[in-house]
Amino acid sequence: MNPNPFIAMIVSISMCCFVASALGGTEEPRTILFYGNSFTIGIGSAEAQSLGGVPGVFADLVVAAGHPEPNVENAAVSGQTLTWHLANNTDVITNPVDFAESPGFQWDHIVLQAFSTRPTHIGNLSQFRADLLALFTEARNHSPSASAVLYETWAREPGHSVYTGDPPSFPGGPAQMQQELRDGYELARQDVDAAFGAGVAAVAPVGDAWESTNWDNLHATDMYHAGPRGTYLAALVIYGTVYQSPTFGLPKVFAGLSEQEAAELQVAADLILGFGCGAAGLDCNSNCIPDVLEDDCNDNAVPDDCDIVDGTSIDCNTNGVPDECELTEMGIFTSASPTLSPIGADNNQSHLIRNSPIALDNVTLELTIRGDFDAVDEFVDVFVNATNVGRVFDIGANPCPSTPDEDQIVISASVFNAAGGGGDVLISLISSGVVNADLCSPPSSI
């Protein structure tokens, strides 16, 4: 399986409100038991732990989507394998501690997350499969209609020692580790279905969703636990797997996440779960990125490239940015260089403007300078690309002033456009040969 690549392309967004489907009044709260370890608890993010880890975030998403609040039992114990749970933690199946069970209650779903290397060649794949099936069997004995949700974990972050060691445990990098995890959880799913019937088990492809983002800031600082973004994505995928619903438009839950980040992760979850491009709303250019996540510089709720294609906006320099967005509210395009230092003979400076718009009126270059410019033969010639557009600081400048001197050049639109307007423009500042770049302290600058 090749995970779908997801590339964020966001400058600003106008978020749509999530509207839950009409769910009817007869839906009952589901009971869900989570087995796992620190990857379920949310260790790696203090905010995730404060929210109740993956089970807590999952429950918040369920309620936000309009479903009844689920009865969730978090039976995860940090550092433990399914072998340990099988030997020490099965009482919770009949006696949950996180909610008050009703007489004769039944589990609807058992979420099973194994030790993060257990399904790989450096773990014990056969033991993982046997333990998962045995632990689910214990739950199934209590709740004959329960389904198994296999919480597929993720590879270590690129650069982790499992890839860089001598020898590396996974010479193929994160792709190799994720493939082994994917294969292991799929085998475990097949084991459960073979024992209890087709469709009883489903893999929640959390690790695949992580991989589809190219591991985009999902790990904690230890390079293997989840940070806030990773925990949120895990909860989204598990929600989508359990409720068979797309996640786009659900709340961000984490205070530290932006609406933009949450929307990106929702799209990643929905694509990996197979809900397709349409699940996330309008997609005018059919690129599987929802319109609300595309660049929309004119804030008309239509992606810039669609504005250009349908003729709503003009893009005279074909740089993909509507022309109206390359002007400020005052109708002026501005570009400021950093302080360039030093300036003098053999110390010329320049400033590159990428994708400059075509000038519709005069272009003004405003310059400030501090240097050796107090004589008539001390000046700076200004070039736009290869075109000399004028001379500055040839009259009335001061030597090394405490307040920099100012000067400007006004260039006609026709001259600027002929020199390169509408494309990359290099402003070159060439001082006369007698200017001493080292005269001033602090150094000269322009």
C-alpha cells in the first residue's frame, strides 16, 4: 500500500463550520475499551495527557460530531505489551473504572494498540499476533458482538537511531519500519476475522496517515512518541474508523493547534481512510486539497488558481498569484531589503525581488545610506537588472551620519517594465570608485 502524499498549501483560510449529519434520536452511546501503552495515553504531549490521551480526544471528537457521548475505558499502561495486558489487565473487561457500567453492559469496540516495535522484525511478530487475538478473545467472551479496532502505530521519526545506528535496525528508514507495522497489523486483522468472521476487525491506519504527511511535525522531541499534532491525527483516524465517518470540519480540540493545522490533519485522515477528496468539501481544481485550505489571497472563498482559470482574476505575470493580491490596500506593491553592509568601492550591494508585478504607474525606489558620501564624486548608481535607472547620494550626503541620509529615484512604468517588471528584478547598487567602505564605525550600510 502506498500512502497518499499530502502536501499542505496554506497561507490563510476561512474555516467552514462543521455541521453534523442528522443522526436520529435512537443512537445509543457506544462503549469502547482502549488497550495500549504510552502511545494511547498521549505521553509526549502534556496537553494530550491533560485531555485524556487518545481516548479522551477521541471522545471529544465523537461528541462534536453529534453522536452520543461514548463510554470510554482507558486501560492503557505505559511501557506495556499486549502480553502484559493479557496476564494482568483483563479484569477491566468486566469491571471498567472510567465509567459506571449498567447491568449486563456490552463492549461495542475494543481498540488494541501494541508495543511500537512488536509487529516488526526487531520485535516478535508471532507473539504480537497471538497476544492480540487472545486479548480480543477475552473481551469477545464478555461481549459477543464487539468489534476489534487495531490501532496501527507509526515509525520512528526520520533521523532516529533505529535508522542511523551501526548497523541500522531499519536500513530502509521510516518507510521500511512503517511497512512492517502495516503488514503486522494487517496479519493480526486477518487472524481476528478468521476466528470470529469477516469484518469483525478493522485496522485504524494511524501510522499510514502519519506517513502520508511525510511525518510533518507529528513526533514528540524523543522522536518516537506523539506530539500534539500526532495525537490529534491518531484520534481522528480512530474516530473515522469506529464511526465510519469523515473527520473534516471537526474541532481542533488542542488549544495549541491552529484551525489551519487541524484542517490539514483532518484531510490526511480522511484520505487515508478512503473517504476521498469530496469528503472535505469543495475542490474546484480537483487536486484533493479542499478549497478552504488553498491559497485565497483575495478572500473570496475561491482558491487563487481557480480565480485565474475562470477569469475572475487576472495574472499578467503568470506567477499563480492574482494581480490584485500583489498590491497593498493602497494600490502599492512594496519590497524592502535588509540592511546591506558595507557599501563602497569593491563592496557593491543588491536586492532581489522575486515575481515583481508589472508596474501600472511610476515606481519609486527609496534608499537610506550611512557611509562615505560627502563629496560630488561619491555616489551610488542604481540598476534594475542591467538597466541604469539613476544616481543617488551625489548631492548633499553626509560622511558617516548618525541618522542615515535618504534619497529616492522615480522610474517610469515603461522603463521599469522593460527592465524586468513582471518577473524577477535585481536592484544593484554600485558605488563610485572613491567611496571608502571602511570609513565608518559601525560599518557603512545602505
